[in-house]
Amino acid sequence: MVESVPMTRTGYNKIKAEIEHLQNEIMPEIADKIAVAREEGDLKENAEYHAQRENQGKTQARINLLKDKIARASIVDVADLPRDEVVFGCTVTVEDQDDGMEEEFTFVGAGEDDYKTGKILVTSPIGKGLIGKKVNELAEIEVPAGIMKLKVVKIEFAEEA
């Protein structure tokens, strides 16, 4: 079964723009650099040629990954979701039951994740473990270091303009 990739319209548009940028700007630049390197002669010992071919492969792999996400996209309208439980698009404050520290996560879809600012994928282990929980409920999430116990302290929603 093909798993859908939840995302907002903003995330969808961001991924589409990245695909267009990679296909229409980056790939032609790489092709030009390959052509220039090819003119320098013997390809066996041409480091620039091999570096650009590798770059081309990595860029094409990124394009393929993004196209796959778009093909499996499921656009979510956050306004239709319940407001009393952890759902896609909400910001949740949790308390780690082991050390008492509080942490805040915003659950986003593909293209919008930014772990430095606390925006994590709703499909991540933490996202999957917290979805559906209400304030004061405990989630036990299996992580590489063992079982993470998080208590939901607060659920908020950003007001969309």
C-alpha cells in the first residue's frame, strides 16, 4: 500500500517550486559544466567531469524524491481538524516524564519541516505517537534510546490569515 504524505497547500507549493528550480536552473547548469569538463580531454582522469556527473546524479535523486512526495500528497485543511487533540498543524507542548523538561513541537507536512525551529513531520515517530492525544494524556513513544514518555501539556493552533 502506498502511504500518503500529508501536507498543507503551502508545503505542496514549496516542493513544486523546488522541483522547478532543480529541473530548470540547477540541472542545466550542471549539464553545461559537464560539457565544459568533457572538452578538457581524457575523461578517466578528469576530476571535474566526475564531480559534476556525481552532482547530476544527486540532483536527479532529489528531484525523484520530491516528485514522489508530490505524487503521494494529501492536502490537509487544518481548519477542518479537531481543536481539542494533537493533530496535523497544531503546536503541542509536552513534558518529558523522565527529566521534567518541556518541549514544543509543531506538526507539519513534507516541505515544511525544520527541526531547528521545532517543526517536525507529523509522520515522524514523535508525531505518530502524539497524534490523537489530549491535554494531560501520556504518550509512550519507542525511540532508539528506549521508550520516551511525553505528557501533553498544551495544544495550540496558529491563526491562519
